[in-house]
Amino acid sequence: MTRSPGTPLPPPKARRRLREAAALTQAQLADRMGVTRATVRTWESGRTTPRGRKREAYADLLKTLAEEEAARAAEPAPGPGAEAGAPADAQPAPVPVVVAVRTGPGSPADDADSLVLPAKPLSAQDAREAGTDAAPAPDATPASDSGPAPEGKPDAETKPGAERRPGPRREPESGPAALTPAQAFDALYEFGTPALVRQTFLLTGRRELARESVERAFQTAWENWPEVARDRDPVGWVRAVAYEYALSPWQRFRPRNRQPEPPPADPGDRTLLNTLLRLPARHRRTLLLYDGVGLDLPETAAETEASTPTAANRLLNARRAMADRLPELADPEVLHRRLAEVASNERLRAAKPPTVRVGSERRARFWTRAAIAFTAALIGTTALTLRTAPTHYEPPVSPGETVRGVPPKVAPGALSDEELELRQKLRDALQAGPERLTPRLE
């Protein structure tokens, strides 16, 4: 069960880049949007997204900033290396766009047990949606090219004297079938889950919490799949949600998290993990993103919802604390390799992709039904109140008042001697029949 997409927005990292390129602070952008600075910070980190009119206004503002940036980039004259006879509308040479990650010795990027994720080239469509000026990869084929040119007829777009490179023959109707949303989600889950579970384990030191955090993050991604599918870095989107769930303050109140888990078997891994867990949560997350995952400083700052100088200070303090307790990890490359080794030595399990999707849909149905039940109960209570409420004004009954001057009601008391004697006489001389009714002369 997924939500319908709204107005398309650039990825969170592109939003931050456009704002910084326009020399705007988060407070200035918040004033233009009519929101708080914290709201803009959550938008740029990808934690939340605007909705309704705010989303449309934010999209228009980002579009304006992107147009201004493109206009500024087009102002400078061509460099000295440009050809004098080249036409004005000539396209630059294709440049591959990749996601930069840091890999250390002993931790290959394509290893399933590695801490980092392999780099993947971006297509021209992804680059355009991200708001960048990068060109497609060299092996990318233009969308307008439906097949090879007929023999004997030169290509109209080929310059005279240029050598045509033979390319693979494309069939117009027999291309690869597009992936369904479920298949794309399963591919993303299988690709990113092993590394994300190990990263979350280093962040929390708990195996079960790491697995639960990653699964909950992917469930949230499936609920917002149209937005995640268009994101330039979907694994980063899921990673941010998983880290937020794992570091939530409410986790300390769960009985399961109060009991310590078995530490790693290797003494060196156990010492490194304990030293890492002694750092503050923000410093630990910054160190893991920069030295473990391999993000650059602006991306680390954006994901941790902090400014670049603040992220740099957190990173320096975390490195200094690690070096004070473990001097052999003063070199960032050695620290990166050791983090990858500690994460790879733990055998962490994860659920299958269909299980995660079914759990996400079940949770969405549960909350939908709960909202419907609450709404129905509220409507029923309102209807019952309207049905039983009086339709006209009824004055209240006045309270009783004491009436003065009326003697109190006296109850019969004890009989006097004369009354007792008369009663006894009546009982002794009972007369029956007509004698009681006929008077008698004496």
C-alpha cells in the first residue's frame, strides 16, 4: 500500500545545494516559506517533506533557484581549451556521474559483508531530476535514438569527417521489461540491507535493534515508494530513517533494550565497539557516516541535520576521543578498515523482502482501520448526543421553600386515664344487633 505522489521535489541533498548556491541561510529560506528554521532543516535532511500548498510553494522556489544557478553557470565565456570551429550548440563530452563512496583496503565495495555500498552510475534522467548539470554516462543511449541509421544514409547529427562508432543493435520493441514497484523494492532491499544492518549495529551495539530498525525503515520506504523511487540516493533515504529509529530516545524504555547483549567474540572488536558506544550519539553517527560509510562532509551534515562546521567539529571530537582510547586508530583509513572488519564479523540476519512489504502493508491497513474506527466512533458519539439532547428550553424546577405559620402535624400520643377507662368500658359492654340502634329508656 503506497501513497499517491504529490508535486515532485528534488532530492534532499539537491535542496540543500540549491539553497547554498543562492547564498541563502536556513533562516532566510524559512522566512520566505513562512515556516520555522527547524522545518527547513528537516526538509533538507529528508526526514520530512512538505505537503499541500507548502509543497507547491517549496517546489516553485527550488525551481527558481535552479534556474538562477543555470543562468549563472551560462554567463562565463568558454575556456581556452574550446575548439574555435565548434558550433555554439555543441554538447560537451559525456561525463560519468557516480556516487562517491570511500573504500578501504580489505573491504571491497562489491562484497556483501562490506560496510560501504558499491558506487552506481546515474542515468541522465536521474541527473535531471536531481537538478544537477552532469551529463549521462558514456554508454548511455539517447532516448530519441530508436535504432541504427539506415545504410547508405549518413546520420544528420553526425559531423562530417567524424568516425561513427559501431554500437549494439537495438530492437525497437524487444527491450527489457520494466520492473514493477515490488520488484524494484525487493532489489533495493537485497542491495542495501546487509550493509545497513551492519552500520546500525555499529551505531547501537544491538543486533536485534539493528535488524528491526532497518526493517522498519524499509517499511516506511515502501509506504512512500513513489518518493523513494525518484530519490537520487534511495539507500541514503532508508539509512536516515533507520538511524533515526535506532537512536530514538524511546528505545531506552523498552524492556528488551534494558538487558545487555553478548559482546563480540574477538577482544579487539569488543574494545573498538565499546569505545565507539561511549561516544555521544551525534558524534558516533557523524563518525560512522564519514569514516565508515564514506560520505563527504556536506552530505554528513545534511543527514545529521547540522551545519557543515558543526559536523566538522563533531567529527574531530569523535576522532580525538577514539585516538585517546585506541591510539592505533588515529589514522582515518585504519579506522575505516577496522569498522568494516567489526561489522563484517557479525552475522546479522534480516527478513525477506516479501515479509517486509507484507508487514508494511499490514501496518498501513491497521492504522487506516484504526483511523476509520476512531472516526466512526466520533461520528456515532456526535449523532447520539444530537439525538438525545433537548430541542427546546426547559426551565429548571425551583427549589422548595419553608412555609411559616402552619402548625406542625402532631402524631397521636399516649392515652390518658379517662380515655383508657372509656375504651375498657366499650370493650366490656359490647352490644350487637338492633339494640345498639334503638334507644332505651331507663
